[in-house]
Amino acid sequence: MKKLDYIDGLKGIGALMVYLCHFVFAFYYAAYTLLPEHVNTKSGSEIFIGKTPLNFFYNGNGAVCLFLVFSGFVLCLTYFQTRDRGRLKSGALKRYFRLMPVILAVNVLIFILMYFGFYQNAETAVLTKSVPWFQGFNQFEPGILSMLYESLLGCFVRGSNDYNGVLWTIPYLFWGALVVYLAAFLVGENPLRYIAYGVMILAALKTDIYFVGIFLGFVLCDFFSTQERLVRLYRRFRLIPLLVFLLGFYLTSYPSIGTELPGTIYGVLPAAYTVIYHIAGAFLLTAGVLGCDWLQWFFSRKPFLYLGKISYSLYLLHFPIIATFSCWFFLKFQGSIGYGLTVGADFVLTTALVLTLSSLSSRYLEPLGARFWKRGGKA
């Protein structure tokens, strides 16, 4: 069974982008809003960066779309490589237990941090000019029952995210996965299955567009796993996958604020379709990597594989760390060593803490779901 390491590397990049997004939004909010009143540098470089493809690296909505496409790709990869339908049933039954333990553990941590008053994002937001975005998170009295509801049920059913804001994506990772498993089980070997896939995507466009990301990743997995002749033809013309990748990068980097951007490379695109750009960009970027050997080599390097391994824990853990440790450090030192130096040091320390805790979570917490499932199966 062939393992595509570069897809794990891409997932890691997606999770890292979400972390960078939230850190940038907290301390350099103008990089998102592109408004002078939110600038924290003398030159206003945040706005300049925010209007260029450099914003790809902290483009939060684009990162979510990438993460969904990459996740959709890996869900049925082993099925299309082995045609073992039992893997689909097993994957569907284990999905809740794959996602829930880390969500619960992180929410328990958040509850403790809130209970003891460690969240300092409200005070920090006033100084960083990020009040519209950063100030309102976790500003309520925590309760054990509400925390447990969000962790065990609410985030899966309704996308409840009062304790951990990133949990709004969990319904896509959960229900989207179940739909994908069902589609592969029912029509995965049918020659006309791409018609069914098209119906899935159209239905998602009419109901909730973010499900399209999961479904497109699944379609890419089927195509590149089963259509060997067409894939060879696509890869033979090396320039085409590279151009597809670059177009995907361009669309995914469209500024999340979704405003008109005359005079920039995005000026030709109507601002009203930001999410569509990001989903299309994530799809094309992934398709480009799947067709280009040297891009696959690049995204298979050890740093990217490490990020891919801890991507789920990184995604869930980073925000409470920003809202507590990062804010504490900023409030303590910004008055004495200046804004830019404080945020720079803060970023280095926060990144080290996020990566360390994510590694520990990946090693000790994420396997708990599989262990619980095995014990339940034996019982």
C-alpha cells in the first residue's frame, strides 16, 4: 500500500497556516482588514503584505479550505488502493473516536484556563487594535456541563465552538467524512460514480459550501488512485501541473477580507466569491502537487511531515495558547521593549510552546480514540 507522505506534509502546512492566521490577526490585525486604523507598524507594512500573495501563509479561510481538501483526500486513500470495503466501514465507525478525545482534552484545558482567569485576549486586543476580532473570545463564565456538551456532541452536530473557536470546522470533518465513506461504499466501483460525485458537490454548494472542500479532496483521491492512464498523461506534461499549482496558490491567497483590490494582482477578480476562490485554489493546488514529482519531493521533507503528524493537535491547541500565554507575554513586555520586538519574541516562544504541546498531544492523546475503540470492540 503506497503512502503519500507529501499529502501529510500539505496537511501540516494547512494547520500551520491556521495558527499563523490567528497570531497575525491578534497582533497585526491590519494584515487582515487592510485598514490604516488597525496598523501597528510605522510603515504600514501589514497592509502591503495583506495585498500580496504573502498573505497565503496566514490566510485563515484559505487554510481551512486546504485542510478540508487534504483531509478529504486521505479519507478513502487506502480503500482506492486496496478495494477493501471493510476499511470504509471501519473508518466511519471510528471517525467520532478519532476526533473526540483531543477535542475533549483541549476543552478541559480551556475550561481550567478560563476558570482561573488566564485568558487575557480582551485586554490585549485593546492594545493591538484587534478589538473587533480578538476581544470577544471566551468572555463568559465557564461551566462543566456546557464544556462537556460542546466537546462530546455540540461541536459534531452544530459546530458549537464557544470554548474553542476552531471547532466550527468539526461538522465538515465528521459528517463530510461519513458522506464520503458512504459514497465510496455505494458507488466506489461504479463506472458512472463521477456523476454521483457531481451531485454531492452541487448539493453542498446549495447547502454549505465548505463541504465541497471535503468532497473535492475525495474526488481527487479517486481520480489519482484509479485513472492511471489519464494521470500518466497529466504528469507527462510537467508544465501543466506546475501551472495548476501556481493558479491554486494564487486563488488560495486571495485576501480573506473579501474586498475589492484594484491595483493588485487580485484586482481582476470580483470580491464576492472569496470562499469559492479558496476552495477552487485548494483543489488546484492539491492537483498540482499530485502531478509534479519535485513538488511531491519538497512537501515530503521532514519538517513538513512533522507538521503533518501533529496537524490535528496543532489545529486544536494553538488558539488557547495564543489567548493565554501569548497575551500574558505581550502585556508584560510590550511597554518596556517595544511593540515589534515583543511580538517577535512572543511569536518564537509561542511557536515553540504550540509545537511542543501538539507533539505531546499527538503522541499521547490522539491514540486514545483507537485504544478506546479496540477495547469496546473486544467487549
